Amino acid sequence: MPELSAILAGFSDALALNLLFVTVWSTLLGIVIGMLPGLTVTMGLALLTPLTFHMDSATAITALLGLYVGAIYGGSRTAIILNMPGTPASAATALDGYPLARQARAREALALATVGSFFGTLVGVVLLLFTAPILADYALNFGSFEFFWLAFFGVVISGHLTALDDPLKGWIAGFLGLTFAMIGQEQVFAYSRFSFGIHDLTGGISLIPAMVGAFGLVEILSGISSTKAPEMSQNTGRLLPKVRDVVNNAGTMARSGIAGTVMGLIPGVGEDIGAWVSYAIAKRLSRAKELFGRGSTEGLIAAETGNSAAVPGAIIPVLTLAIPGSAPSAVLLAALVIHGIQPGPMIMIVSAELVYGVVAAIVLAAATMTVAGLALTTPLLAVLRVPRERLLPVIFVLCTVGAFAIAARPFDVWTMLAFGILGFVLRQMNYPMAPLVLGLVLGDLLDKSLRRGLILSEGSVEPFLTRPISAVLAAATVLSIVLLLRPRRRKPDPRA
């Protein structure tokens, strides 16, 4: 159980004027980034991380968390008004948000999305507060054998949940990411692998340039290749949601908050899957299923609650297991390490105050997001009038600067370009990008854990299969693959 005094101390620190100012500007920046199609949450975090190098750790983490929370919410603006999700996490929001906007209820839809996002974040924070200490204690039993299977299972389950129609494509993307993670010096004997005599490759593939390319440059190339212009809907209707709508959907927000947090916990799944799962649950349990997809306030609230709840959910494994629950949280993990914070099972012993500081920062960011979302709706919508022809060059400059600024070496720019082109090709063939990025993130942990485990067992693979936690994770991984690869029965043709 978390101590009340520790929680209050976390909020007391977060309410300092300097940190409060950082929370406000970073959350507003996140909302704008989320609103703009082409600027993803992951890219925003990747671009902001180099700018935090000269900040102290508390200020840097507060800024990144504010942008994270704000950007996930900001994507709902374009999803509702333009039927063009600003972020993948807002794709489910567009299903009912845009029909509501077409019914001259755009402002009401925006307000409902704001309320759903706020309560979703609060549900996720409560679960973070009570789950993180328990998971951290349990994670003390994890060794190299368990971390190997955890990393492998994360890639497998991410590949499935991000490519429901064709899990094989998700797995191919995930293992492609693992392959890229093998480039450079391995961690045990410092032997250079797959560098092909290129000196810059001996240090491996830098995570942030790869992410900027895989998410930022891909959006630019997709925007250039697309000739379809978004359709602007009228921004009319009531500014504040009806109290009756909020009260009637309290159960939906609670269920969606829990579902979104659980989805965030699963490595590599992230906020977009949290939104879809929450939306699916709400539709199944709704008494008005026929309204879903045609302007259901229940569906809109479920989607926004789910994707916002996944943010604290994705941070839980980052803090307690040093494994990202989503692509944006992978950048957050890298930022924590850069600022001298070592997440993992010892976090509640060594840096318990960090966990409570994160909780306070997320709550204050959610409060800022709510006020800004309700009060600044009209001014923020003006940003959407920026022509795409002017926006894309600015995004490309930000991508290039963000990739170069980390280590000030041109090779990182080439890395960004290579992953951008690769990501664009994969997207054209409907391969998901999240498993590729997760494979790149978890590849180091998987490789290092496998090698250390084999050294500890003197070359025997038996401990990987016989230790209790390892056995459970191995069985879950194998079972997931077997169940998903079994042939599906074809429905008989009624015309036969």
C-alpha cells in the first residue's frame, strides 16, 4: 500500500512554481502535437528529449510526461473535426466523434472527449499507484532467464495485438526490430556484429533517430503520397457536455479506464489498442449498439477514456520492469536512463519518490489538459488551418534536427532516413510499426539476458524452461503462437 505522506510529498514537489510552469507549457505543446496530423506522440517525445539534456531530472521527466498526456488527448481534436486522427490512439475516437461533428455537435463531442480523457487518466493513475509497488516486489524474483522470456513474449504479443487480421505480419515486424537490435557490439564480450566494417555501426542503432524516422518521416512520406485533403466540419454545438451524459456513462468510463490500463501494461501494445479494446467492450455491453459508428456518445467516451488510461498503464512496466508498454513510453524509458534514473525492480527501494512524483505529474498534466481542452477549444482549432504543404517541410526539419541533436553526428540523420523509408514501405504493405520499434527496444534486453543466462547455467537451456516464472512465460509465448497459427475454418459457401 502506498503511504499517504509519500503521495502528498510527491504532489508538494510537483506543485512548485517552476515544475507547475513546465507542466502547463509541455501539456499545451503536447495537445498541439497531438492535434497536427503527421506529428505523433512518439516523435514529439523523441524531439523533446534532446532539449531536456540540460534540465535536472525532475524538470525533464515532468516536461516529457506533460507532453505525453497532452498529445494522446490532442489527437481527438482532428479525429472529431476532420475525421483524421492526429495520433493512432485517436483512430477509434473518429468512429463516433466525426459523426457527432457532422450532426452539428462538434463542441459537445470535443468536451465529451476531454471528460473521458481526464477520467481515464485518473483511473490509470490510481492503478499505477497501487500496482507499481506490488509489481516491483514481484519483479525482484526476475533473473536473466525470466527477462529473456518477458522480452520475447512482449514482441510476440505486440505483433499479434497490433496486427489482428494478420499476426504473422506483426511478428515479422517485431523480429525485424530484434534483428536491427543485434547490430553493434554485444554486451558481454563487446564483439562487433553485423557492422560490415562501418565504424558508426559498431555502436549499434540509436533508438531515438530510428523512432523519429519510423514515426515522423513515415508520416511525411505518407502525407506526400496521399492526395486526399481532409474535410472540415462545422465547429458548432454546446461547449460543455451534458451532466446527464457524463453520469450515464460513469460505468463506461470505469470499465474503459481499467481496460485501457491493462492494455498499456502489455509490452508494445500501447494507447491505440487500449482505445479499440475499450470501444469493443463498450459496444458489446451497450444497450444502444446501433448508434456505435453513427454518433454514439458512449462510444466516443469509451475510446478516449481507454487511450488516456493506457498512458499510466504503459508507464507501470517502464518503472518496475524497465520494459516499455508502448512506443512513446520507450522514449520515456530512454530519457529516464539519460538523466541517471535506473528503472527496474529496485525502483521502489532506491527511488520510491520518483514513482510518486510521476503520479503527481500525470495528475497535474491531466488537470491542465482538461482546462485547456474546455477553455481553448476555438483557438487551438485554428492550428488545423495550416496547409499541409507548409506543415510537412517544418516536420521534416524537426525530424532532422531531432535525430542530429542527440549525438551531433550525421550518421544518426542517415539512420532516421533509412528507418523512415523502411517504415513507409512496411506501412504500404500493412505491417505495423509498433512491433518493429518494440523489437529494437527489447532486443538489447533479450540478447543480454540470453547470454547471461547461458553463462550462469554453463550453456544449459534447462533453467529457461524449468524455473517457475520462466516456465509460465515460455508456456504463454508458445501457446500464443500455436493458437494464432492454427488454421481457421472457412465458412461454407451458401451458393454451393
